[in-house]
Amino acid sequence: MNKVANALYASRKILLVLWIILIIGFGFYAAKLPSVLGGNGFEMKGMYKDTEQLLVDKFDVSEAQIIVLFEKKDGVSDSKFQQTIAQYMQKAKEKSDASKVDIPTASNKMIKGSTAYGIIHFNHDDGTMDKRVEKIRTLSAEEKEMSVKLTGGPIIEKDMNTASQADLAKAEAIGIPVALVVLLLAFGGVVAAAIPLMIGIVTVVTTMGVVYFFHPYTELSIFILNVIPMIGLALSIDFALLFINRFKEEIQTKSVEQAIKITIQTAGRSVIFSGLCVFIGLAGMLFIQVDIFQNVALGGMAVVFIAVFSALTLLPSILAILGTRINRLRILKVSEQGGQSRWRSFATFVMKKPVTMTIVSLIILLVALIPVRDMHLEIPSSEALPTKYESRQAFDTYNDTFINKNTADVYFVLEAKQDMLNEKPLTNAFTFIKQLKEDSLVKQVDSISTALNVKSSDQLQAMLENPQISAQTKPAVDSFINGHYMLIKATLDTDQNSDQAKDFVRKWKDKRSPFTVHISGYPKFEQEIFDEIYEKAPYGLALVLFSTYVILMIAFRSVLIPLKAIIMNILSLTATFGLLVWLFQNGHLGLTESNIALVLPVFVFGLVFGLSMDYEVFLISRIHEVYHQTRDNNVATVEGLASTSKIITSAALIMIVITGAFAFTDVTPVKQMGVGIALAICIDATIVRMLLVPSLMKLLGDANWWFFTKKRDKSSSNEQLKS
């Protein structure tokens, strides 16, 4: 690190100019990032996506749909209501250049009482969907005899993007001022407190500009807009806090140049190690081939890299220019010695009763993790959108009025090697339909058989051979058969989110058949996503645990300390998930009951595991340093805690403030993510750092440093032999 420190100091002015250019350049593209975001990110390559495309290509299923919800006003007759709806839908089709519209009538069950819905279909989205929607909205505003609300995938996605931007602004408005207060309490001066915030903002803006260039190569989820600022602000401020604290210590007795170089060699080394831990934690998500995990991993890794890069280049350049002026505009008198004394006393108290403190800590964590057994994960849908949005209100009304929540639709597309109307494939298809009907979970099957009320393939072929009947049945045949393909719809007697529905599609996916069987429908969508996560997450977990263990073993020259750190992290994270279930799933502390977002456990683990190791590196490095000098484990633990606890606590508090601010946002998965990270850091900074670390360090004694001691003894013996 000595050569790196020399090079960075020598290039400080050039680096500052380069950073100014980077901020201006990437800042321009950061402002454009929201325009290329879309969807909730739960997409992946697989049978579901392929079958959806088959439905579009072979059976005229629209690629995008807008649901129009109509509610009749008082005094309007039923006939007038239906007539007005029909006129509206026709105008909407013409104005939006839609491919077709489904007009509600009493016969097609799209009208119930004073409520009705229509569907506007689009065959392709050429980037003009927003303009089309706005044209439809102008029609809605003209209606006097009924209220008109728009919902559906494209509109919910757009509203989710808007809500995410509003959430980001709200979280920043809460988190940044509170973080500034914490920094003032840590440093006492406005200049020193303002620099970490500036570094954090620079990191976030630069990263968002970089991520903008990812969009031609991958679909970017709207949640990127919250993930990058959440990680970037918290991590950059933490790094800057550690860096500036060390610089302020060194500048008291050394020149600016010496102080900068020593800070890069010490705090800079910690920043690299901790950044590497967070980077690896996020990289574990790359194993999961679902867009949102790829997005979070790529965006998160990018912001971690830039946070480390800015901490090692931009921050030293600023500090080198400021020098002793870092202490200007002091408004609070911060007593370093008093703080160390209090932490020393606390650590000594804990280490006097290590067994009791360990048992108490473990009991707290074990009680907190109990609710984990009831965790129910779900893919975020329209319910993640705040209820104040019209699209959410309309979708809820549509679901409550027209959708049977106790059933689920699964679509099968059978692909034969020859035309489906030939004798053999048609016979096999009717056998497949019969097997479907015999499945205990199937409530109803819609197919060519039910459409034409035929019981066998022979009946159908006889019907098609009659020219008069064949002409009459052609529309029904075309709806279910196209060349080598046949469409079948199975309605299941279970909720579309249920485990039974997912088991059903797994079973039929693997069932032997003379056809190539393609399956779609929401149960298939969920099954693929859940299976991908459950199958691939263990690989990511193994990478993170193994890599972290090796990094910490090298950093601390110890076998037990990395193992202990990993076990404590897993325990504290599991306790965090238990608290999230208690808070959100059970609806405590005034929170609306909601299932846990599927992305949450993977994301919180990937990020917080690395962040916890960040604090572990900083703390154990100081303990290691004192142990190397004194060879006394107890003294090393007390002194290490006393000298680092204030700055680690401040760093953790800033992380809690920045991420916890997202608890006041409206998009449910973002709220859960913010609360989850804040809770995990809080548990780590209190129960783990204050109670478990000193207790276990005391109980394990010199065994903590077994690897270190062995190596040191060997080198000492070699030196004695040489002499």
C-alpha cells in the first residue's frame, strides 16, 4: 500500500480534475436513468417466457393489455351504461392504435351490477405506450355518466417507477439531514461532517450514470432507483467516516502528506477489504438468473466499486487540499478520550461475565428468529404499489369484483411433429385433455373439445370433413389449433400463489408425452422463479461464505475469528428475518399486513453480510494490532473496542439512518428492504459487537489467534536460528 499511497498523493490534483469531469459526464446520464427502467424485474429465460411468445405468435394473444374499469353513476340506466361503454372502447381503440378491444356485456360476464371492465389490446410496444395511455386518459376525463379508471401491466409499471422516484426523494429528505447530525456528533465540525455526504452523493450520481449504459444489454428493474442510493450513500459515508477519522488522528502530529499516506495505508486497506466483502456478498446473487437479482447484483457491485474508488482517490485529494482546515467550522466539542474511557469500561464489564453475556445474547437472537418458520415469500405485484394510485385502486376493484381468487389458470401449448389435425396427433391430444380432466386439482378444462362439444378426435374429424359444419366451426378451431400447435386452458381449484399450483405445473412439465409441452400461466411463472432461487441461491451462499472466510483468515491470521464472525452474522441475519416477519407479515407496530418480498432475504443477506464484515475488519484489525504488541488477548480486546467503538457505532448509525429512512416510503418491497437492512445493522452493532464479540474473545482466549501465533512463533524460531 506504500507505493499506492505515494502515487495517489502525487496525482491528487489530476485525480480531482478527472473526478469533476466524471461527475459532469455521468451526471447527465444519471438524470436519464429513470426513463430506461421498467417492470418489477421478475423475468427470466425459461418455458414460461417462451410459451408466452408462442401464445402471441400462434394464437393472437396480445403482448400488452390495459384494463379499463367503469363504474356507473347514479341515475344512469343499464342500457345507457352499456351503450356509453361500447362507444368509449371504440374511441379508445382508434385513439391509441390498439389491435383490438374487449367490450363488456352482460353475456360475457364483464359487467356486474354498476361495475364493468373492458380490455384494450396492443400487439407490440414500440416505446410509445405512455403516449397511447395519455390519449386514453383524455377520453376518460370527458366521461360524465360513469367513472373511468385505467390499470394493467403497463400503467402499474409506470406508476411504480413514479412511486420509486418519490420514495427516493422522501428517503433522502429524511436520511441525509439525520446523517449530517450523526456526522457532526462524530466530528464536531461542519467541514469534516459535510465531506462524507458529498462523497456519498458523488458516488450515487456517478454509479447511476454508469448503470444507464447497461440498459441496451439487460432489462433494468425500477427497484434499481432505490437500491443504488441506498447502498451508495450508506457505504460511501461509512468509508469516508473511517477515512476522515484516521486522517484527523494523524494530522495532529504529522504533516499533511504523511497523514494522507498513513491514512491510505491503514484506513484505505480497511476500505479495500470491507469493499471486497460487500462486493462478494452481492456477487453471490449473479448465480440466480432472474433479472432483478442480476440488476441488484450489477448495480450493487458497480456502486461498491465506485464507493471504494472514490474513497481511495477523490477523498484523499480533497483532504490533501484541505489539510488542517478539515477542523474548521467546529460547532461541537468532541472528547475522544472520554468516549474511549466509557467504551473501555463497558467492554471490561462484559468480559467479567462472558458466559452470562453470551447466553443472554443468544437467547435474544434465538427468540427473534422464531417467526422465520412462518415466513411466506411472494413476488411483488400491484399490491406493492401505494393505494393512493388510481391503477392500484382500479386493479383491486377488478380483482375483488371479477376474479375468483380460489382458482388459477394454466395454459398448455401442445407442439406436434405434424399438423395437429392429423389423426395421430389429434388422438393423442384428446388423450392429453382426458388426463388433464382426471387430475384431482383441475376444476375445468377449456379446449377444442369443450368449444365444439365433441368427446373424441373421431367426432372432431368427422365434423371438419363436412364442408358446411367446417365453415361454421372454423373460428373455434382457429382459437385452439394453429398448424402443429394446440392450446388448452386448465383451471385449477386452488389459489394461483399456492404451493399446490406450483407442484401441478412441475408435475405436468416432467410428464411424459408424445408432444413437446409448453406451459404458461401465473403458477408456471411463480414456479420457475421460486425454483431458480432455491436451486441457485446455495451456490451464491457457498461462494460468499468460503470467500469471506478466506479473506478474513488472511487478514487476521486466525482460524477461529473468521468462523466465529460468519456464524454470528448468519445468526443475526436470521433474527432480522424473524423480526421482519413479525413486523410486516403479522402487521405489528401499525404496519399493513404483507408477505415478505421474494428478493428480500437474498438481497439483505448479500449486502449486510458484507457490511458486517466491514465493521469486523475494522474492529479486529485494531484488536490484532494491540495483541501483536502485548500478547495479552484480554487487554487487546478491551483496547481494540475502546479505540474503535465510537467510530464503528457512528458508521452503523449512519447506515441505519440512510437505509431506515426507506421505512417511510410507500412501495412495500422498498420499505421492507430499508427496514431489513437497518434492523440487521442495528443487531450487529449492539448485540453482536457490544456483547457477543467481547464475550467470545474472552472465552476463546489465545485460541483466537491460533493461526497468527503459530506463524509468528515459526518466524521467531527462524530468526533465532539465523542469529
